[in-house]
Amino acid sequence: MAEFRTHDELVDAVAAADFDRPPAIVANAHITGLGVARALAAHDVPVIAVDRVGDGAAPTSDAVDFAGRVTYPLNDLDGFREDVEAIADAAGRDLVAFGCMDEWVHAFADADPDGVRLPFAADRVDAVLDKSSLYRIADDLDVPYPETRWLDETSVADAIDDLGLPLVVKPALKREFEEAVGTNVVEVATEEEFRDVVDLADEEGIEVLAQEKVEKATGEDASLASYVPPSGTEDALGIVGNARVRKPLGYGTSCVVQRTANDALRERALGVLDETDYYGISESEFVYDEQRDEYVLLDINTRPWKWIGLPVQAGANLPMAAYADATDTDYESDDLRDATWVFLPDYLELLATDQTFVDVLQASDWTSFLSGDFVTRGDLTAGVYRPDDPDPAYQILRNTLGMQDYYCAC
């Protein structure tokens, strides 16, 4: 467990330590950051968790060696660069950076701080994260994606004629839109609502796209969780995960994800990644379109994400594979196996509040969680909760009960 320190205190603490290998610097320090920290700590990689506040789940984990504040990059990119460079200088070793939300990925890529190794193709991030670019690539490769209109090419009225109402308005780059609007996707039912969102985006200088509302099959969402090394997609490591349960159902945050077999989806995702020349950790998100009767590409996240613990549990430790390539050390994945990841706070709330929902877990899964013996099972893991590292779960409990507040879109 690491004390969350001010930046100056963090630099002093890091300077007083001795590192026999490059530390990982993980930002932000919440659910995803915790998953990355645990994946790296399992291989004795020292972890420095940074954030703008100290109320996230990761700083309290035994997997984190040091934790502290850095300048939030969306407020001051130069300040962020200076803060990270000071940590690297104090460590006396290069840091290996893991950005766990889009703004932190862009911060490491754009700031390019001295003394930091980036285990991803920084110059190709926008080609993947930017949906305007991503969907054009998918179109060239004949990878299905929701019918989309670029609003710099199509009027609002024509987009409505083509796509019908309701439709979805989504930004090319979601984080700036989320800061301005409070969400990264807006469903509009009327032309007036549509124009209001477009006008707000114009005022903020944010490119938005109009997209059909996909009639997707609930419980069939699937993503390729992968690490592509610099050598290319032929050497990619990863699994396909099925987001079997979301909260709210159908469109919310993942709370039960299971490994599944889908070679066609894997190849489509790797094809897009290959075309972009991106290497690094990513999540390629697909939903099953009931009208098309096939999977369509929604998004690719060029970073770890909330259920990063599933591929690790299934034998594909993506953070460690990225770290190993960045530091010229060895990592070999285990034999891949089936596994289930559960985020218990959301899942329990869903069971308690939605009377239409039927539990998808087995009695043996629940007894494993209650006894704590799931930590010795190869096929089951929990987001955050672990009896041998309990403090992060307490942090989440405090957040859930309103005893403290931590905002994260994960």
C-alpha cells in the first residue's frame, strides 16, 4: 500500500529508492490503473501510480510502490511533462508509461517527456482513437461499422434523411467531448436535439459524427483485447472477451466479461490495427447488429481498459508483454485458458435493482468470491476485489456509498 503524496513528496520518495529495473508509471490511478499495477507487480515490476487526486482505487494497493499527484494534462500539458520528468530523474532510470484513459495516453504521446519509454506507437494513436479516421480505415478494409455521416460533408437535415431518428452523435475524439457534454455519446430523438449537440460541439471546436442507432443484441458485445508488438500483428498476443453483462443492460459499463472464441472478429480487429501501423495495448470493440446479423466495429481504445484483468487471468498478461518489449526483457505468455472477470459493485447493484435480470454466475462462483478462494482459481477473477489486497475494494466501497468522490469514465 502506497501513501498518496504531493508531487514534491513523491519525487523525494522515489529518489530515496533503489530500482533494479525501470519502474512503470501508471496514470490514472483507479480501476484500470489497479489492474495494470497488479499485472506488472506479479512480475516484480515496481509501479508508480500518478493521478490528479488520491481517491482512486490503485494507490491503496499492495501492487503500487509509490503514488502521488501530477499536473492534470488537460489543464497544463507542460506542467505534466515537467512533473513526469522530475519523477524519472528522481528514479535514476527510465520509466515505462501506461496511460489508462485517453487523456493520459495523449499526454504521454504529446508531452514526450524525457526519461520515459512509451510501449505504444505514439504517432499512430490519433489514427486509431479518432473515429473519423478509424471508420474510413474500416470502410477501406470492408470491416462492418455502423452507418455514419461526417458532418463536415453532410448537413444535419441530410444526415437525418439518411439515418433516421433517433440517431447517435459521437465525437471523433471522445475525451474533449466528454469534458464539454458530460458523456461520450449522445442519442438524439429530434432534429432540435441534434442541432443543439452539433452547435455545442462547434462552439468547443470538436468534430462530431452522426451514426445510426444500432439494434444490437444484448449480451453479445465482443472485443479483441490485444498487445501488438513493434514487429507487427502477426506476433500479437490477446484474447476475445464477451461483455456478457453491462450496467445498465445493453449499453452501460462492463461488469461480467468472459473469454470467448471468435477468430473472424480477431482477424478483423488485427486487420484494422495493421492498417494503422499501431502497436501497443488496445481494445477493439464490436457489437452484434441484429439487423445486419453480424458484428460491427464501434471503437478501438489504444490503452488498457476496465477489464484488463481478464486477459491477464486468461494467460495473456498484456501489460507485462508491453513492458518486456519496452525494456528488452523476456516475457512468455501462459497457455491461454477460459476465464471470467466480474466487477462486483456494479453486478450486485444490477441484481438488486433490475428485476428482469437473471444471474449469469454459478453458485460455485459466488461461494468462491465469498470464501476468497477465487484467487487460486485459474478461471475467475474480480475487478478490484481481492482478499489478499483489500484496501482498493474499501476505496470503491467508499465511492459507492458516497463517502468520497472519484470520477472516472471506466
